[in-house]
Amino acid sequence: MINFHSKKIIVLTGMMGSGKSTVGKNLALKLKRDFIDSDLEVSKASELSINEIFDQFGEEYFRSGEKKIIKKFLLEKNKNLVLSIGGGAFIDKELRNLINNKSISIWLNASYDTLLKRLNKNTKNRPLFFGHELKVKLQELIDQRTKYYKLAHLEIDVNGLHVSGIIENIIKQLDRNYNKT
Ligand code: S3P
């Protein structure tokens, strides 16, 4: 039985390759919530892929579109949502504070080795790695970002777990921490 009960949006953050989209979709199913992926919404709004946005307009332009979209969902009436955000979104202070005020934020914490294994299979939709050596850039991003991800309300260690195990752990933590709000 799930005791978790909250009128707040659930936001999933963490590095590229940490599983936010897959976990988010399945968590939403389990909690009977709608699922939104910020990257998909940014893409839809601009009618361009993430690669095309980076390529044609640059990262800053992408970040401002991403911020706008995430704010829109945080401030929307429908709170019955699981929202997976792009790996860089939680680094922006204003956005991070808004997310932490308006939602329950969950950091999917994956180790360097886990991320490297997953990203090795697919970096073609991840423009931050273009022109860089994956191993070096990945470590750099982890070093820059971990201190911000740690500011999420909950942390889930996803290493060595399948989606079902990750969902189980998320629900355990939600049950424990958010059964009355
Ligand atoms: C980014 C992560 C990507 C996407 C963009 C930038 C990042 O999303 O938003 O390529 O800065 O970490 P995912 O984390 O969903 O791959």
C-alpha cells in the first residue's frame, strides 16, 4: 500500500543518463500522475530537437526556454505531475529555489561508472558532449553539479538497480517523508 500523499508536483533531477525519463514515466504510472519531460516540452515548443536548438541558437537560448517551460509547469494548476527536468536545470539558482518551494525534488544519484556505461551507448542526443571526450566531460559535469543536486529534498542511489527497484525506493522515501502533506 502506498501511504504517500501530497498535493505537490514531484520533480526528478540528476545527471544525463541517471534515468530521469524512464523512472519518471514509471513513477507517474505507479502514483497515477501525469508525466512531463522538460526536454520534450522544450522541443515541442520550438519544433526543434535539443540538438538543433543548441546548434542553431546555443546553450543560453536553450536554458532560457527550459527555464520558462519548467516554471510554467511548477506554477500550473495541475499538481498531479511527475516532472523530469534536463540535467542542467537544477543548477540555476532561481529555478532550483522555485522547484524546492513548489515541489518535492528527487535527485537520482548515479555514479560516474554507471553514467559512463549508459552514456557510452548514447550521446548523440546530448550536445553538451559534442566535441569533448566523454570521460573527461562527464567527470567535469559531475564535479560542477553534485553540490547542487545534493540540495534536492530526497536522494535516491540508482546504482545497480532496475527501474522497479528505483521506484520502490522512491516510494519508500516518499511514504516516510510525505505521508501527511
Ligand atoms: C542537459 C541534459 C539534457 C538536455 C540538454 C542539457 C544537461 O537532458 O536538457 O542536453 O545540461 O545536463 P537529460 O538530462 O534529460 O539528458
